[in-house]
Amino acid sequence: WNNPTYTVQISPEFTPPVFTTTSPVINTTLLGDSLVKPLEAGKYLVRVISDQVGGAQKRTYSNWAGFEVPVRQLKTYNVITPNGAGANDLFEIDGLKFWPRTKLTIYNRWGQAVYKSEDYQNDWGTDASEGTYFYLVEPSNGKNLQGVLKVVK
């Protein structure tokens, strides 16, 4: 085929499929992470439609393939060691990339906020003093996490 185009169809897993999301036509040279927004957790069906553009018009359909998007949960750790060794130097939250605009507030042991971020990027801790802290993680659309954080130097 000369100049084929591809359309990716994604549907919640029902029989027969009910389309809730259809991506734009995707040229194979443009495939990449930036074209697809993350799906909510659940089961889905996907197929690809190939179209021949120009000349003899042709269309083919792939088989439906099922896949599952797991629940993306945030995970925190309770100790950091900001000593420049490159491991555990920062307060990192696993899964943060799935939760944009996650707020983080870190409190000292007297309840005073010592750090606040409206869009945390796993970047706090290098200048933290040794001691015990408390944190509150507020995802943009999820359950808040709170806990104790120990900074050891």
C-alpha cells in the first residue's frame, strides 16, 4: 500500500464493543507516548484500521485485542538520606507520573509547614535537616496519603 493511514480504536471491554474513545488518524511516523492520554484503570479492547489513501481505496481491520490498565497507586517511603550518594537523597513518590498536579506539604515535628508544592516533582530533600517530618500527599484525583518521614544524614 502507498501512503496508508492508521486509526486506533479503543473501547471499554463490552460485547459488542461500544466506542467511547477513538484516536485521531495516526501516521506511523508519529507514533509515540505523546499521542495517547493515560486510560483509567479497567479492561479495554483495541483494534487498528488501515486505510489506503489515493488510488484504489482499501480498508482493513485488525482483530480485537484485550488489555487491562492496572490501578495506578502512589507509594511513599519513610526514610531519606540526603548525603549526595545518589540513592534515597530525595523524598520520591512512586507512580507520581500518573498523577499530575499532586500537592505535597511537609511539616516539621511542631506542625509547621516547611515545604509546599502544588505540583510535586520528586525534588525535596537535598537541603532537609536531619529529623522527623510528617507529609501530606494530595493527588489531583485520588486518595490522600499521609505519614512520617525520617531524614537521616
